[in-house]
Amino acid sequence: MKLKTLLTVSTLATALVSQALPAAAQETLKIGAPLPLTGALSPEGIKLRQGYELWLDKVNSAGGIKAGDKQLKVELLFYDYQSVTPKAVQLAEKLISDDKVDLLFSPFGSGAAKAVSAVAEKYGVPLLASSASSAEVFDQGYKNLFGLYTDNSTLSEPIASLIQERLPNVKRVAILARNDLYPLSLANEFEKSAKKRGLEVVFFEKYPIGTLDHSSALTQLRAARPDWIVITGYINDLIIARKQAGELRVRGQVLTLINGPAYSEWINAVGPLAENVTTASWFHPVLNYKSEDVFGSTQNFVAEFKKKFGTEPDFTQASGAAVGVIAQLAVERAGTKNRDAVRDQLVKGNFKTFFAPVSFGPTGIANSYIPPVFQIQQGKVQVVLPAEIATSEFRTGIGH
Amino acid sequence: MLLLQVLTNGLALGGLYACIAVGFSLVWGVLNVINILHGSMIVLGGYLAFFAHQYFGINPFLFAPFAGAVLFVIGFAIQRLAINPVMGRPVLITLVLTFGINLFFDNAMLAAFNADYRKVIIDPPLGVFEIGSVLLPVDRLYATLLGLALVGALWLLLRGTQLGRAIVAVRMDRDAAALMGIDVRLTYAVAFALGAFMAGAAGALLSGIFPISPVSSGSYLGKAFVICVLGGLGSIPGVVAGGFALGVIESFGALAFGPEHALTISFGLLLVLLILRPQGLLGVKGFN
Amino acid sequence: MLRYSIIGAAVVALFVVLLAIGDNYLLRLATTVAMYVALASAWNIVGGFTGYPSFATAAFFGLGAYACGVAQTYGVPLILAWILAGAVTALFASGLGLAILHLRGHYFAIGSLVVADVLREITNSWTSLTGGGMGMNLPLIGGSTGSQAQFYLLAMVALAGLSLLAAVLIDNSKLGVALRCIEQNEDAAQVIGVDTRRAKVAAFTVSSLLVGVAGGIYASWVSYIDPIDVYDVSLSVKPIIMALLGGVGTIAGPVLGAFGFLALEELIWRNSLEFHAGILGLFVVVLVVFLPGGLRSLQGRNIWQLATAAFTKRWA
């Protein structure tokens, strides 16, 4: 009976699996995408998938990707890696060896992207990293890894320079960081940027993932009397942190919060406390690049995203679509889905996308654009840097 | 002055913490079940309050008893359907069972609400109390006072009503209670449902202050563990003491060792207390 | 004994076939199932033989993984790092056992459950040693993908075999008798002269040693670890589900349970992109409520009889 049960289960499994395999009809471009759809990273996983899907619908409704004289239908294979990094690695391997994908999109975040990049490298499959910005991900000399985001220091440096230039009396810096790969690495960059300019870091603390109450840390931070306050984390952390900093009357000349303040969710949640908060991000809907991809421009992308999902895209959602258009442009230019030819095109770079102009440096990390610095002014997101796309002047002081 | 502010920060969370943990303590004490589902029930209460606020403009603090009532019904059903068959079985079985229900519950919430954080926006903001130079946000004061009031109401219910006395009797001696004509099964279901009620109400109170998401259920559950062990199982005054103790310990711990060690301290304390004094600071046999 | 030999032979045959086919994804699944066998068998020594509801598997697994990771970063050779991982974990567990094994029932369950939380937070904040929330990269071993996959499968299967051997040896030793006595009635065991404390700590230590090595092998195998992943509470609960599935307290139960659980996990996961955790949760509920004796209670009866029996019992 026992054996029989097991046999039934395994036959059932085989039947279901073979059914799931698509019938080979038209030629397709297969892209594998391990996603964290459940578990701690599920908010990000769901967003990334929205970005992928918007691009996918757009491409396939236009008949697919034109590669040489063929039209390739795009097939995206999603699997849930449950926010567990090794599971993502396992899935990347499965996508390559079982599903025979032509390209891979990375799992979310720097750690998982780094772990998966080793598999991609082993099999020689180009891997587009949608959300990895820590330099350590790209220091392994891999030839198949391409990262959409620029290095974390490109977020800290412009803000630090701006402050040094406009506010020479800013001397004391306080940093509060989420103890998690990306926010922590970002906080370290801010510390470096501050020290490089002779500023004194008077407070540097980390808070555990999932912290609800920052009042103790902020009470201490306030006592350190900083001029410039930097808090890293995700949108929920920064809602709580901003609210509690307001309640505790934390004062200073500049308040920088990354990532979150550039999104209406955050601004609505904290209300007037959003005033004059600075942040930086690789993408924002106020940008306006003309692009050579399926969307044509940032504004058009934003409009289509809104139409499909009802909200403005944030940088994670935009990154999902951005790796899609980069893959598409690379395949179109290569004229084939052959991995080596596609990889050569990725190395050549120079993709004018709705996200930003994207080219990859020698390590594979994007180096062709500088993420803009934003400031919330009268409840609206304004670009204050770089000057070419600035929509407003930088202001000092933090609202209460 | 810094110390006074830190103390205030800690105390301001105490009543809310007590409210988070009291249902967990009740279920553990009366049913002898460690309810892994507790954190998720808190989150569901938070979502109910969020939607009530979004669609009907109801203040989340005032909504707390209604969120509790919805959870009461859900809790009653869960106990009857899934937990009752394993009553009296070893902790291994009951804990794994509630873990399984929790997997389902969490995933269902993820599917239904997406995982993005939602925040109830109280407009205009409630502001801040100033006592000398010590600052106390009004929303926290409300949440903590209401949390305490709910815990007090539960205490009165257990002490002053026939239902409450039945629950206490079942906790003290199940067989004797059955001999006295108490419907033990029904009492179990009601006690579990009351635990769910408190979780739902606590979730609604939390939603007035913090963003809510299915991924935070684990951290609420962790707090319930610590508070129960701190205060001792089976006593409502113990839970209140545990709640305030945790608030103050977290607050001063962060000051002394840095915020990154806040969790280490509270879990470490839990272990040490378990080893040295498993009955907790105020633990007693009957549920009072 | 004949039954064990048949099962053993079947497993070995399966293993040889796998190595011959050499599909990397299958090799990964096989390595996972071997790891599950090791974890479930190791847990069974404490949870099954002794009857202590231990939820400390994740703590030992994570500790082993990080001990191995740190050792490897300091240049300790691979196999030695695994042994070290086991030793560190066993040392920790013997101390922990002395402290918490006097707790019973729910208090022991909670105590063992939060050990992983404490270790995770310490790992998180000890950035200089562990990399904290940034995670840790382990050095890759050389060789082709295929040979690496085979190597780790071999290692994990060896560990699974070792766990089974440990279980069989303990089961047939004086320690085993002592543990069974404790399981039956700890106070009575003490009265008849069993040194219960020593027996419990010994069982806890052996069990943790195996789990620690499993964590070590896992760390080298996936080559990237982070605190959230290796101290995850599901690592504590899954081995218990496997043991429940196959039969708690038996030798073969955890093995069968590990295979059954992986098959189910994989099946559910493949067929539901977004709701697999929920379905798995439902499955756990059904298992615990309807099949308290595991798959073995299916013998000679069919599931509907069982279900109706359970229903009538509940509403009676």
C-alpha cells in the first residue's frame, strides 16, 4: 500500500510536469526568472513581476522580438524561490538545465543575485540583474553578469557633494541603517562619502530587520545633535522612522532617507513630515528619457504601467520592465538568441531605455548614468540634481 | 533627560504589548496549545482596521473591538475544525498543527492583500504630548491605554462571569470541570476565540501606529513569546507586567547596546528566564 | 532487519542511478532529500526516542553552517571544516542541553524554538566575523558543475547514512533503552536508576552534531549563506513533519517521511506558483488531524475510512 501510494504520487508528478511543458510550436525566446513571491521579500517579488509582465505583454502583443528574419515569441518562466537564496540558486540551475532558458533575470537583491551569478557563469547564460547595486556582487570577474543599477556610491556621492557645496556649516552626520545587505552597504557608502569630505560621523547605528519602534535609536540620534541625518531602509521602515523622528522633534539641516520617499505611498503616509526630505533613486516617474525600446519614453512607460496596475511604478517595478527591454534590445541587435551573440551585444551596451541610458562597465555593473537626487517640496517630488534634468532648487531645513 | 525620554518610549508601548500577548497567554494557559497562528491573527486584525478606515473612515482605535469580533468568529471556527481533534495531544502535534494553519493563513493573506505595507493615515495627525521636555506621541498613548482597557475587560470577564469562571475552572482541572457539568469542548473553543479576539483588537490598535504587512506576523509572535515568559503563564496581571517590562527593556537595551541588539536582548532574556524561572515573574496555576 | 536492508538497497540503487544520469537538477533534489533524511533522523533521536519536542534544529543547522563558513574563510580545508562545524555545534548543544533539558513540554518547546532567534541575531550583529546581514560567500571548490554536484550528493548521502547508523546504534544500546524509558515516563525512569540528565544531554548532543555537519555541508554546497535563511524556523519544523509523516520514534519512519515530504513539497510547489505554502500548510493540518500515526496508519485501510472515523470522533 505504501509503495503503491508513493508510485501513484510519482506518476501523478510526472504527468503534471509533462503537461506543464509547452508544446514546441513557434520559435520562442525563453527567459528564466526566479522570484520571491512568498516570504520576507514578497513585496519586492510581486513588484518585479509586474514590471516583467508589463514588458512581456507589450512585446508579445507586438508579435514578439524581431531577431534577424525571425519573430521570437517571448516566454517568461517564473518560479517562486520563497525568499530563500539557495532555493533561488537551485531554481536557476533548474531553469538552465531542465527548462533550457536562453537568458536569466536575477532574483531580487544583491545577495541572491551574487549567489545565482555563479550558476549563470558556470553554464555561460547571460544574467541580467534587476536589483543589485553592491559592488561586491560584481567583483568576481564574471562575464555573464550585467547589473542595471549603478554602484551604491553613486547614490551617496552626489548628495554629499551637494551638501558640502550648499551647506558648508554641516559638520556632524548621523546614520541609522537597516541591518540588511543593501541598506547596510548603502549606509557604509554614506559614511565613506561623509568622511571623505571631512564631516564627522557622530552616530552610526543599525536596526534589525522588522523593527517597529525606532524611538530609542532616534532619541540617541537626537542627543548627538547631527546636522545631516541619513536613514536607510525600505518604505515601511522609513515611514515609521520619519514619523517617530517627527514626534521626537529630531532636528537637523538635511534629512536623507533611502529608499522610499520618492513614492506617493510614502509621502501620503507621513504627510507634512515629508517636506524637504532628500533621497536618491535609480528611477522615478518624473524622469523623462526618450528611448529606443518598446515604450518609447519614460512618460509613456509610466502611463502604460498606470493603465495596467493603477499605480505609478516605483523603481523595482521599473527595473523589472527595464531588464526586459534591455534583453529585447540585445537580442534584436544580435539578430539571434544565441547566447554568445547576445552577450556580445550586452557588453557593447549603449541601450537607450526608458529607465536610463544603460551601458555596463568592465565588471558588468551599469556605469552610464547617475541616479538623480530628489527632494520632496510642497508634497511633490522634485529633481534637484543633476542640473540638466533638475525641476527645482535644493532647499535646506527639515519640516515638522 | 535622555533617560526619562527612553523610559517614556518604553512605557508607551507596554499596554499595547500586553494586548498583543494576552490572547496568546490565554490560549496557552487554558488549551495548553502554543498558538503559532497568533501573529497572523494580529496582522489580520490590522488589515480589517485598515479597510474599515479606507472604505468607511472608521478610526482604527475605535474599530479595535469590531476587528476583535471578526477574529472571534474565525478563531471559534478554527478551533472547532482543526484544533479540537488534537486537544490533549503532545505539544509536538499541537505546535506543528498551528504552524501548518499559520502557513495557510499567511499565504492566504499574501494572496488576498499583496505584501505591500499598508498604513492607516489619521488625518489630521494626533500630535504629541509634552511633559516638560519629554515627548509622548498621542497615538501611542491611545493605543496603549486602549490596549490596557481591553486587557482589563478580559480580566473582568474571566473573573466576573459564568463563562469566565468556566474557563478558569477548565484551566485548573479539566476533569473536575467536566464533572461539574461544564462543557469542556465549548469552553476550549470560546477560550481560543477570545484569544483571537484579543489578537484582532491588538492588530487594529497597531495599525493606527505602524504599517501592516503579512511579513510582520513573526515579529508579533516573537514578542508574545517573550512577554508570556517574562510575566509568567496563566496570569493577566503577569502579562501586563511582562508587556511593560519588555517595552522598557527594549528601550533601555537599545540605548545601552545599540538598536541592532534589541532582539538579541529580549530573546536572550527569554532563554535565561526559562532556564531559571520557567513559571515567570508572576506565574500562577489558575488563570486569573 | 530485512526491511531495513531492502530499503537500504533501494536507496543505494537509486543513488547509483542518479549519479549515472547526472542531471544537475535531479542531483540537487537528491542532495536535498539526503539532507532531509539526515535532519529528520537526527531530530528523531531527541524528538522520537526521547519524546522531547525539540524545535532547535534550525539553531544547530545555522550554527553548523556559519561555523563551516567562518572556518573555510580562515582557510580550513573543506572536510575538516565540516567536522569542525559538527564539533562546534555539539559543544554548544551539550551546554544548551544542560541548561534547558530540565524543562518539559511547552516550556522546552519554546526554549528550543527561540535558540535559533538568539543565534540569528548574534550572527546578524557580529558583522566582523559573519558579514552580518550582508551574508557570507564561501569559497567554491574547483571542478565541473557535474562533479561538484556529485561530490556534494556523495557527502550528504554519507551524512544521511551516518545519521541512520547513529539512530540504529543508539536504538540498540543502553542509551537507547534509557531514552525510551524517559519517553515513557521520565520520573519513573529516574526512580529505576536511569541517569536521565546524562542520557538526554547525550541524545541532544549526538543529534546536534549530525545537524551541525548537515549545516556545514549545506553551506559549502550552496556557497552563499545568510542568517535569515539558515536559521529559518521551517528548518525546525520540516524534520518534525517528516518524522510525523513516516512515523515518530522508528528508524525507517524519518527516512520514508523525508522522501514523502520532498515529493509532496516538489509536487505542490510545481503546481502552484503563489499558493504552495498555503497548500503545504493544509497538508500539514490534514496529516496531523487525520493521520496522527503517519503514512503507516494507511496500512490496510483507506483514507476515506480514516477521514470518516476522524470526523465521527470529532463531532461525537
